[in-house]
Amino acid sequence: MKVLVADKISAKGVEFLRRQPGLTVVEAYGSSPEKLLTLVGDVQAIAVRSETKITAAVFAAAPLLKVVGRAGVGVDNVDVEAATERGVIVMNTPSGNTIATAELTFTHILCGARPVPQAAASMRNGQWDRKSFSGIELFRKTLGVVGLGRIGGEVAKRAQAFGMRVVAYDPYLAPSRAKAMQVEAVTLEQLLAESDYITVHMPLTEATRHLIDEGALAKCKKGVRLFNCARGGIIKESALIEALKSGQVAAAGLDVFEDEPLAADSALRCLPGVTLTPHLGASTAEAQESVGLEVAEQIADVLRGGVIRNAVNMPSIDAAVLKILGPYLDLGGKLGALVQQIGPKQVATLRVTYWGKLIDLDANPVTRAIQRGFLQRISGDTVNFVNAPVVLQRLGVKMEVIKSTDEVDYTELMAVEAVAADGSVHAAKGTLIGKTARPRIVELNQREVEVEAQGKLLVIENHDQPGMIGYVGTLLGKDGVNIANMSLSRQEPGETALIMINLDSEPSDSVRRELKSHPAIKLAKFVQL
């Protein structure tokens, strides 16, 4: 079997692959897209970093390909959807660069406090200017950490060692977890108002894009210092530039940008209080050696038919078990995603209950699929079937799995419940229907429904009164949104009713606002499965 190493990973990783019986390693660094297509025709595995793009055309040209391994966290350079369609496993190495990125972040924080890069540049120019490079101390200052995951947690530890007060905003972090880390959990508004330094450590999602914009910066202390070594786009660059010019932001340190490479004429390059690095988060010898060796080991395991680790598009199980559990994995992932989107941001317990055939099967991969579905919009592309339990634990979410022998109306049934700290519960139940085992949602928040578990869903809870169905249908029709299927449910006449609608397209923001403002509507939520 042939392994193509398309980007330069650590020498130890390449050597590990060469030592494996039956593997032939081809190193082809810096190949053009056209050259790459000629190289992949007989390869079973490809190892990349971030330079080489593994596109749908590459997958089409590689009929024997089984696995693509990314030596790093993000898989932006791999067409995961095309890989999944062709049955190719895509893996990453999510933990190898944690310390490297945390240390780089703190380097930027130190440079934001003491203008060392600027002073060093002046020395190279033959100057001896002690007055222009005065700084401030970290001691007894407040650091705001936006996103307290693996890297954010490591940054918090280092800040505490410098005698800083650390506050953190993470909407999915349980207060008990923050307390254990000796970090104050606060709202985003509190963090912006109280922090002398702010660092962001969240994935780039719809919810986090431009999280720090003009409005957020206006809420900060004048002279705040801002840092981003996570993902470009979390901080709105145009807003940051204006805030730096006005003095609202005194200094900034950026390793990632909205568009990379950063444009040569970007105003960020010219502002005196800014330290810029060209996406060096994982660029340490230790991190590169770690992720290079890790991805090599993962690739070798897959090609030998062993355990699948850190897969972003399938669970870590062998092919025989996957064939049996495949439909359950799909249903579980969608139930997890549904409950996360309709439930509270802070969840104390995620409870899963199985009935029927799943009692006799190893349901652990299905549980992992539910966890991954629940976390996808929280943790982005770093969460997979392997690390989902750890991510939940880090958020302080307790996991409960129940296999029930009670009688139910379906041969196979699973339930996912998100329990908040106040005891409130948001829950969904699903089953598989027909010879093709189509996933169906059959209950939502204790109301019976019958909805296809895929695509775009509109969930509405409203006071049960005449005209609501017509109102919703008319509003969607004016918006050009077609209704594919609709399910209605209520417990008692005149109380709360539930409408679940499969849509062909996404409703506009104005329609969503109008639905939410209707006096009879208690909840109007657009859900993507």
C-alpha cells in the first residue's frame, strides 16, 4: 500500500511510516494541483499539513484512497463532504498543538504589555530610545479569556502564574468547571467591561464570526489589549483597526487573519501597537514532531484495519461494526444537534436512553455520535468521535446513558435530553423507519411528532389558537420558502402547541424576527441538521 506525504511533516513521522511492513512512502512536497492529480491514482493514504488542498477532484482521481491524515487541527484544506461521499476517512490531530498555541498566545500578551518587538526593531536601526517603549505590568491586571477550552485553559494557567485575575466567557461551560480552574465565569458583557487584556479561543462558526466587533469594542475599557491566536474572523479586523487608531484598543497581537496571507497593504501592518505573526500557532519543533508522528501512527492503524482515531467524518470503530451501527449513528448525531439547538446554552447533564436492539449492541459509538452532534456548533471542527467525551467533561457536562427495557411504541427508539442546572429539560426522541432505516424525530419536548430528521427544520411552540398554521405558512410563502413536510402536536386544547416543519430553504432574518415577535409564539427556532 502506498502513502503519499504531500506536505512536509516531521521526519519521525515519515520514518515511522517507512518502517511499517507493506507500506511504500512517496514524499511529494510542494506539488502543484495538476501534479497531485497524477500522483494519487494508486495511493491508499495521503498525509498533509495545511498547504496541499485535497479537493473533490483529488478524491475522484484516487479510487484506492482510504484515509487522509491532517497533521494539525483544522481540515479546511480537505473537502470532507467529498471524502465522506467516497468513503474516505479524514483524520486530524487535535491535541498536538495545544501547548504551542497557548505559549504563542502568551508571547503576544507579553508583547502587548511590553513593546519588545518595536524596541528590538529600533535597536537594529542603531537607536537607543528608552522613553518611547514604556509598557505596563501583567501583575494584578484582569485577563478575559473568550472560550475556555483546551488552549484557553492553558492560557488561563499561565496568566494565573503571572498574578493575573482571570475571567472567562464560555456559554457552554458549567460554573463548577470554571470554579475548579479558579477562573471567574462571567457574561461576555462583563468580560468586555472588566478586562485589561482579552484573548479569544473559540472555533470560527456562525455564532462566533465577528464576535468582537465595533459594538463589543465600544464596551471595553479604553486602552484594552486584544489577542487572537485561534481563528481569523472572530475579531472583526476593520473594527479593530479603527479602535487602534482611536486609542480604544492600546495594543493587539494577531496570529490569524480573516484572509490569509494578510494583504501587503493591510492597515494592521502599519499600526505601531500591533504585533503580527504569520499563523505560527503550531510552529514549534515539539508540536510539529508530535502532530507528524501522531498522524503517521493514525494512518498506519487505518491501513492495517485497526482502530480509527480522531476521525472527523466517522466514528472510531471498525468497518464491520460500522455497517450495523451506521443508521443509528446518523440518527444519534442529528438528535444531539437538535437538542443542542433548541436547548439552553449551559447544560448540566446530557442524558441518553436506548430501547430495543441497541440494548444488545455496543452503543458506545452511537453515544459518541450524539455527543459529537451536540458539540459541533459549540466546538467546531476540533470535536470528533474520539474527543467528544473529553470536550463535554471540560465543559462540566455530566453524561448519563440508560438502556431501558420498558415497553415503548417503537421497536427501536433513542432519546436525548439536555438537562439544565435548574432542572428544566429539552428532549427529543427518534427512531428508524422502513427498509432503508430512515431517521425520524417522533417526539420533541414530550409532544408526539413525525418529522424527517434531516436538512432544515423550523420548530415553533405557540399558544394553541386558530389561524397559527395559516399565519406561518403565509409568512414562509411570502419569503419564498417552500414547506416540504409539517407535523403538528398539542397536549391539551388551548394550551401550548408544537409545529415542526421541514423546509427546502432557510427563512430570512426578517421572517425569523417576525415569528419571534408574534404574541402567541413562545419559541421560533430554525434548526440545521
